[in-house]
Amino acid sequence: MLQLASRIGVKPRYLLLDRGFYSVEVVRYLQAARYPFLMPVARRGRKPRHPEQSQSVWRFFAWKRSGWSAHAWRDPQGRLATVGICVVCGRLGKRGKRPRPRTLVYAYWGFRPGCCEWVRETYRTRFAIETTYRQMNQARIRTCTRDPLLRLLFVGLALILRNVWVWLHWVCLAVRHGGRIELRLERLRFRRMLIWLQHYAETLFGFHDFTVAERPMPP
């Protein structure tokens, strides 16, 4: 993907990668290709009895204060990789839940972050970038209900709508040149299809764009 992007002149300032890319092979490739990156550090293996004294990445998760360091490790083939380490300590938690102490550890290379908080906030911009999640959330009914069955139903409907959109493009809107199929996504964007369905529901069930006032508006 990076090679394809470079052919059309796209040069990212830095890459925000999933923790699954944390490996000697990937790090060495990105460094050789001169691609700056930021990714979470993956903990592998059994947790040591005294992690603060360990030479592995477990020692960074034992930190009580945010800070900077460096880490070098080898893969089974003996290849060495070295990265910068940013440790972010704080009280974190999901919305609606009580925050709890948590330590986040990131590996970076190719640039110098300004501060630890910048690292955490910058990596958060990566969340929900997958096309499937973004398109599903465009069609998902917003609700505050705690009923898990109802919430699952809304997710299922969103996924069905997305698949209907894909089916329409494949069967009705695509241009066929012999055995080749050319998609024309500009003919029907997903959001436009949702707006059409909204207008149809308003026509089917009725739509009232007025309300009852207790007193007339002042002149």
C-alpha cells in the first residue's frame, strides 16, 4: 500500500499503526523505507514477577509517571530493531464509567513528539478509521436504550443497509465492459441513499414540521 501511494506522490508525515504491526520485521522495513511511525507497544509472553526490573517492554507498563525512553529487541532470527518509547500515565476510562489508573506505551521513530499528551491524542485520531465501521455508523440508529437485543437490532439494520448499497452498485449502477466491471460510486453515495430512505419514511408515515405553542409569538 505504501508503494502504491508513493507512485502517485502521496508521502505521509507519519503512520499511525495498530499494535499488530509491532514486530522487528515491520519496524525494520519502515525504517529502511524512511517512513516515520507511531504505534502501541504489544506485550507478549507471560508477565514477569517483577516487571519493573525486566529488560522487556513489561518494564514500561510498570511506570507510574509519563516519560520517554528507548527500547531494542531481537526477533527469533536475531535481527535487531530499536524504537523510541513514550509512556503515558493517567486516569482513563470509557464514557459513563469511573476513570481508573492506566499506562499506555507507544513506540515511535522518525520524528520527535512534542509531549506525551500529544502522542495519546494523536493516536486517538486513528480510532474508527475502517470504512466498514464508518459507513455502518452512518446508518446506525442512535439510542440510549440499555436493551442489548434492541441495540443489536439497530447494528444489524445498519449492516443490512450497507450491503444493500453495495448490491445496488454491483447489480444496477456498475458499468460492464466485457468481463470487466467498473464501479461508479459517485452515482449513489451511501449518505444519499440514506436520505432517500428518510424521505420515503416521512412520506409513508407522515411528517409534521410544526409544533403547538402555548402563546403566540411576540411581534
